[in-house]
Amino acid sequence: MTALTMPARPKHDAGLRPVPWRRMAWVTWRQHRAALGGVAALLGALAVYLWLTGLQIHHSYATACHPASSIACTINFTGRYATSVNVVRVFLQAVPALIGAFAGAPLLARELETGTFRFAWTQGIGRWRWTLAKLVLLAVVVAAAAGAFSVLFSWYLRPFFAAGYAIPFATDVFDLREVAFAAWTLAAFAIGALAGMLIRRVVPAIAATLTAYAGLALATALYLRQHYMTPLLTSKLNLPGSAWIVSQWYTKGGKFALPARGSQIVNALQHFCSSSRLSPAQCLSQHGYTWWARYQPGSRFWPFQWIEGGWLLALSVLLIAATVWLVRRRAA
Amino acid sequence: MSMNVIEATGLGKRYGSTWALRECTLAIPAGHVAALVGPNGAGKTTLLNLAVGLAEPSAGGVTVLGGLPPGSPAALDGIAFVAQDTPVYKNLSAADMLHLTRNLNRRFDQRYAEARLAELGIPLNRKAGKLSGGQQAQLALTLALARRPRLLVLDEPVAMLDPVARHDFMATVLAAAAAEKGEGELGGVSVVLSSHVLTELERVADYLILLSQGRVQVAGEVDDLLASHRMLTGPAAEADKYAERPVVHVRRGEAQAHLLVRATADDPVPPGWEAHPVGLEELTLAYLREPGAAALPGPGRGRHTQPSEVTQ
């Protein structure tokens, strides 16, 4: 058959003004206010808890801990609150993952699963603008909420740092602090959004988000973070308590002698230091061993926060861009 | 109007190794209520998804509203699509759905939408998920029409509806399409709807495209198609001899045979045979039963077919 003649493109289509971006604010709010409410409720409840217990903790620290190393402090402050701070920091590790799984993953997966994307993506605004506006708005809101929340958590932690119970570089505390916590929440959200687009089903997307987030957080804490800046090398035993010791070992006569962990050092300590009251390093140094450590000084805490925040932000931008690109390309 | 609302050339869509639509070439002129008919799996939904920009072609090309690429801002602006099962956000109220749609489009006729829902007795504060199937379909249609589109695309809009809801839905579509002729304020809506339900089609559609196994089998204005086909009834024994006019389909009874032939009212009827006009459903069924037969607009957009395309 012959196709019918194609008329010239109508003039009024040229110079078509797109639907304004700001209209997406209402759309995003109306469609995701339940998810945002969930995030607000989660962070709000935790904030109230941290605020109430934090007041007690600060009060207890002020009365029991002068000086911070006193036995009274150990008994009345550290002993009393160690369990609760440990529970809190484990629990908070899950918060970004939960936000990613329950605010990020369903964002596109639900539209794809229920078929409503056929409605949403054929409206005048266009599907990539719809996606980009939603993702950016929600990402900014959840990251800002997480950042604000972590300021409170930092205040809650301060007495524990002061009492020497924890250091800011501790693996399970570092990523709960201001910049890093906001960035991890942002990354979790972006992972969730992409997983939702790729998997197209809510429940599997949630599972994938939790898995991917846990893997990334674990790999960062165990392998990546210590390499943000070249560690310093020292053999001085009076390293400040805030330093993060990345690795340590012993030499004897200028040659490697012992690792800092394992059966060799246990044997050496039993042999040389079984009756010593000194620390292992001090005792072994009396027997001709030199203790060496690579460490990140406590002064690098904020640079490390910004480095972690920076690469997580870059990753999140990349994931969101990939999601928008997929929406634009790979439709029904 | 000479514009084609949908124009496809060699259009194909493959999912994995399966072709859902293949070498589809068609042109649907503006100003019609065009019915896209075919059995399940004929590629109707695929064709419509390609036309509204939800899918990308694997082969060939498709343009809409006189040459626009599907999914382009101008195409999105001019086309309103109601997908199969009429998806709406179940947790939003009807009023929220109006507000949402208004925010997502350059034009939205709030007054029309509210009046329409009031007329249908759909409460604005009711959650879309709590509406009946017919009401959800009407809500989706109202949202689409309130965008004041130049083309309304409906994918199996009535498949899930009961007869009353089906009738009401089609009445809304027809009112919108009739308004095009100058009455009312909706002006300029062409409609393309897919359906495997043949009843009521004659009342609704004035242009027919029959899609079979991913290819266009019949295309043309309903009046032209009906005027160019006749049902001949005569002795069964003579059915095979009849070859003066192209025969589309033969249905044999014990004594009599019914032949759907391409013939006008002026064409002579052989002795012993009777000629009757055909209905759209009858005609469509005959072609559906004969996937090899075709009736397509020729170069002059007429009612001729190449005899070679017609099987006996």
C-alpha cells in the first residue's frame, strides 16, 4: 500500500514551551508524601530518643567525668551508657538503607509494577523531566533530613569522645556523622531508584537495594576509607588516642619481626611479657622490638568526611543520571 | 483535514526474539474515530505504545500528528493516551488526579473535567481505587479529554467493562469526537482506539484498521468498506464457480452458501443469487477468518485492491 502524503509540520508545534519544572513540586509531594512522612517519622522518633537520652548522658558526663579518665567516670558514665550508645550506632547504620529501600526503590518500581507509568510517562511534561524532577527533589530532601539528624547524633556522641570511649574515626561512628551520613542516605536513595528502574518490581527492588547498600557500606568501611589519604608512619608509642591506626607491626634490628596480630605475637608476649604490667608495645620495645604503625591522625576527620561525602555525591549523581537515562531510553 | 494522526512505515517491534509487530505500514487520517481491530496478539497494543512513545521501534518508523516523532514534547502535548486497564493512582482521590494531571500538562480544562465527573456521579473526594471499574475508566478518559488533545489514543478501553459502562464510555468518546465538527468546546479530537470487541464498533468507528499477525489487513473508511462489500447468498453447489468478483470469505450451509465479495450495489448479481449489504461486524469477522485477504487503500485512497492480494 502507499502511505498517504505527509503534510508539513504544524507551525504551532514549533517553540512549544515545556511544562514548568516547579509544577513537579506538588506532584512529588502529593505522590510521595507517605514515603516522606515515613522518613520524617523514623528520623523524628530517633531524634526524640537521642535528645532525651542525650540530655541524661550530657548531665551524667558533666557530674561524673572530671577528669574524664577517673574511675567515677568509668563507672557512672561509660559503664552506664556504653550499651545504649552501641545499640544506637548499630541501629543508625540501618537508617540510610531503610530510606533507600522504602523511599528510593518503590519510586519507579511501583509505577512499572502497577502500570501507572503508562499514564505518567505520556503526560505533556515528558518522562525524563518527570523522573529527574522527582529524583532530585526527593534526594535533596532525604539527604538534608539525614544531615540535620546527624548533627543531633554528633551532639549525643560528644561525651563519649570526651571520655575516650569512642573515637570519631571508629568504623561504626564515622559514617553516621554529618557529611557522611547525609551522603550515605543520598547514595542509598539513588541505589534504590536505579534498582527499582532495573528490576521493575517493588519487593525484589527493595531486597536488591538493601543488599547493594550493605555491600558498598561494608567494602567502604573495611577496605576503602583507610586509603583516602596516605597514612602517616610512626614508631613513637605516644600516639594520640584520636588517631586511627590502620596497620601495625614490629621490627627487630631493622627487619620485619612480628605482625601485630596472630599466633606469633601471642607467643612473643607470653614469652617476654607474661608478668609485665606494661602495654604489649612498651614491653616488647624493652626486648629490642620496635613498634611501627601506619595511622590517620584525628585531625584528618573532616577531610575524610568531605572525601567520603564527595565520592558518594558523585556516585549518587551518576546513579540518578543512569536512572533518568534508562527511563528516557528503555520504556515499555 | 489531510493530516495523518498516525503514520507507520515498515514499523516493527521485537521483544527478545519474538516480533510483536512486523512490517506495519499504515496511515490513519485525522478527523476520524478509527478502530484498530484484531485478534489478541495481533500487535494492537504494541502499535499504540510505539505511537505514544512508550516503546521504541526495532525496525521502520512511526510519526504522529502529521510527522512528529512519538514522545517528542509536541507529540506528548497533543496526544492523550488511556492505556489498557486504564491505570490511575489508586491512592489518590479523583480531585487529586485532576490536580496531578493539570500539573503535568500545559493545558488542562479543569471546568470540563469537574463538570464531566459531576455528570457521571463520580465524587471528587473518593479515592480512585475505590471507584468501580467503569468509573475508573471514565476518570481516566476525563483526564485525557481535559488535556484538550488533538489525538486521543485508547488501548482496549472497554475490554474490562460491563455492557452499561462500555456504552457510557463510548458515549463520552463519541461526544468528544462529535464536538470536533464544531459543536462544543473540545474541538479537534481525532480518536484511535484498539479493541477486540466488535459489538458497538459500527456505532462508534468511522474508520477501520484490521491488524492481523502484526500486519495491516484492512484499512479504510467504514462507509467505503461497507459500500464496497456485499454478501451473496445462493446454492452451495455453485459457490466455487462464482469468480466474477473477488471473494473474501465463503461460509457454507447445507443448501446455501454465503459469500462475502468485493462488490458495490450496482454490480450485477448472478441468477439464483441474492445480494445483501453487510454490517461492519460481519465484514470484520470475514476478514479475521481469512488472514490472507486484504482491503487496503490504493494510491488514490480508494476502495480498490490489487486482485492478487485477495484469496479465494
